[in-house]
Amino acid sequence: MTLNKSSQLSWWQKKKRSIIKRLLIRFVNSSDSYVIQHLPEILSDTNIKFSQLRESWIYQNEDNNNKDLVRLLFLITTVEELKKSNIQGALAELGVYRGNSAKILHSLCPERDLYLFDTFTGFDEKDCEPEKESAGGFSNTSLEQVQNFVGKKDTIHYFQGYFPETTHQLDPNIRYALVHLDADLYKPTKSGLEYFYDKLVPGGVLILHDYNNSRWPGVAMAVKEFFGDKPEMPIVIPDKSGSGLIRKV
Ligand SMILES: C[S@@+](CC[C@H](N)C(=O)[O-])C[C@H]1O[C@@H](n2cnc3c(N)ncnc32)[C@H](O)[C@@H]1O
């Protein structure tokens, strides 16, 4: 039987760990918006630097993302679980905006291919129904800005333009361990499900941001339609915008 790593630590190592943990909790709670009692145990067993990830998470998006540290922790624990359970495959994100969630995914898995899809000019007018949204929502970003933040590396692949049209440039044989759908609207969410579902490996995860969010009803509509005849069902995550999580059978 192998011992749990933490029981092999010296008294001083354990003490140091507990002091750091308490300081981190005080730091996270200092925003006064979200209160968490403890960072997940998983963070103390890895090289993850939570404060660095938090900096990336709120970079140029502090107003929204500082109120949603639960979502950041959710992304971290989901990726770590994939790595621990040895689920192989690339990562993809539809809906990148300024690159905050993309940066987190890449920081946690720098060796895996990461495929990023966005117009980088905001919502396309083709997607504005049925929600009656205006074209150009989330246009205050650019491909260059995101590349400078997330990185320009061989493993990071940017697809600028209208999804799903941009998928024509992509090898259909790529298999994914994690797909993050965060395009807010019905049409791109439905297209994202149609494109990625069959390409997700068994045990792979599909993160459906805004699934339980009345501000973006098209996401739940697309998910309910698509999963009507599939074996999986979403679990709702208690983050600010009600992300949904599906693990492929
Ligand atoms: C909420 S933002 C993404 C936020 C990002 N995932 C984060 O957490 O940092 C939604 C993005 O989806 C993109 N988007 C929506 N529909 C799209 C489509 N059909 N093709 C490409 N990008 C689209 C928008 O341009 C916008 O940048």
C-alpha cells in the first residue's frame, strides 16, 4: 500500500503548508464578493500556482472574473482530474474573447494542443437570432491582443472567423480531451456541440458555460436539443454563470 504524500511530510512542511493555505484563503476572500472556505486539496499536491492563475484570470477582465473564482477553481480541478485519469487528447475553446479562460487551459496543459476559435470581432450578425442580440457584442478585443496574452507557440492554434466555417481549416481526425463552449448564443453553441461531440474521447469533458444562466437562454436551448438523444446529461456547477459539465461516455 502506498502512503498518501501528505503523511510523508515533516512537521515543519505541514505547518508551512497550512500557513500558506490560510494566507491564500484570506487573499481570495479579500475581494468580498465570493467566500471560499478552503482551496481544493488538489492544489497542494501539484505545482499549480494559484495566485499566478488568478492574475491571468482577471487580466483585463477584473470586473467579471474576480467575482467568479469558483469558475476558475472549477476549470483547474477539471483539467487536473483529466490529467490524473490520463485522458489523452487536445483542448479546444469556442469563444475566447480576451483569452482569460484560454490562458488558464494553456497554463495547466502547456504541452497539449489548444485550438481557439473566435471571430475576435464579437458576435456575428448571423447568430443574433433567436436571442435578438446585437452583432459585435464582445468586440473589444483582437487576435493580436489575445496572442500577446495567451502566447504564440506551436501548440496554440488560433482560428479567427465565423464558427463553424473556421473548422474547415482543421484536421477532422483531431480528438479532444476537453472542449470549452463559451459563445453565449444558441447558434454557435449548437454548432459547437455538433462539431465537437463525436470528436471527444471517452472520459473527455465538455464545459458548457452559461448553461444555467437566464441572461443567455440559447445555451440551455441548444444543449437540451442536442443531448435529447444522447446518454449524457449536464451537471450544473455553482459558479457565477451556471456552467454545465458533461463527461463523455
Ligand atoms: C463570453 S465571450 C468568451 C469569454 C472567454 N471564454 C473567457 O471566459 O475568457 C464569447 C465569445 O464568443 C465569440 N463568438 C460567439 N459566436 C461566435 C461564432 N459563431 N464564431 C466565432 N466566435 C464566436 C464572441 O466573439 C466572444 O468573443
